[in-house]
Amino acid sequence: MTPLRRITHAAKLAHAYLTQPRGSAPLALHGIQRSGTNYADACLRRMRVRPVNQVVPLPRDDPRHKHFRWYADKSAIPAFLRRQFDNDLVVTDVEHLNRAARYRPDCAHVVMQKDRTAWLASACNWGLRMGWFPPEPEAALAELGPLVRDYEAYYAFWSDLAARFPDRVAVLELDALASDLGVLTEALDRLGVRYRRPPGFDGRIEEVPQSPADRARRITPEQVRARLEAG
């Protein structure tokens, strides 16, 4: 990050902290790509919560990036993502993570998770659009093994922290949140993050950034399931 961008990020981060409701813990938002983080961010902003790691674009190997690979075994980062996500950071608890990412010591964390099969289909389609693979669907399906390993490592890390520090980390299922905003508000209450829910807001977002309703879906969850079952 250039010195100018570093100063800009610091200023915007300070603003994000200052605009949190008084007495609220700051919040960082996480999730592997295509897991619902943009939807969760849209809901949070409607409720006047601004995740502190969503204030400016960040390199994907920056520990404040929402997709950062915190898990210890970095060999689980797929080869086609290593250039962007490779890192050598290993942390053992929330306090260590907050220091490493330069968050406030009281920073809380919400982690979005999509059903694995649905996520694999989304990741394959996203990867085809982003050039992770050659442009044929079969090339994406051939990479299901590395994607599964990445997904399992990502959520094993966060699930462990959520189990050990339930007042600091919450892992939320996308489908559950999409059907009941209370999944998010209950987590925020437990984490000590204050919010202002607009009257009548039930979590419906007309269009989520990076997720247009008419986007192409060349690979389906059924195709993923069949390929996994075939070994």
C-alpha cells in the first residue's frame, strides 16, 4: 500500500470507529469469496453499522481484507489464488488476530458462511468470470478438490474461534440470515455491537453489490454434487 493510500485508509478507519454508536464494539466482517459478505455488509449499513475492514479497497493479502486466509496451513490456499492471498500470518486467538490486523482490542467479528455445495457452484462461476480457470466449465469443476480444501480450512479456523470466543466471533449461515434478520441482530447483541434497525427493515436488499440477479450461472449445485459423489 502506498503512503498516500495508507494515510487515506487510516483516516477512513478512524472515521468508521468514530461513527459507531457510543459504547459499541467495532465490527469486522469476514467470509470466503461468494459467501454473502456483500449482502451482510448491505444489511449492516442499513442498520448504521460500518465494518471497519470495509472502508477502502485492500490487497487480498492484507490481514484486514475480509477474505484473508488466516488458517495456519497456507498450502490449503489454491494455486490459482496464491498470488493474491499467500501470507505467512498465523494467530492463535482473537486478541492476537486483532493485533495482527491492527484492529482495536475490543473488535468483534462476524463471519458469513454459505452451504458448501452452493458455495462451490458460486465459486466456480465466479472463478470462470474472474479468470481463475480456463473458460470451460469442466476446467472449474476439475478444481473442486482445492476449493473444498480452502473452504474447509477457512471455516475450521473461524469456527474454532467462535467456539472459544462466542462473545467476540459469530459465524452466520447465509441462508439463515436471508430468511431471518434476527440471526444478525442476535449476533450483534451478543458481540456488543450497537445498531439502529430502520422501522420495517427485514433484511431485503433490492440488489446486492457484485451479485446481480441476472448474472450467468454456468455451473449448478447439482453438477457440483454429482462430481463430488463421483469422486
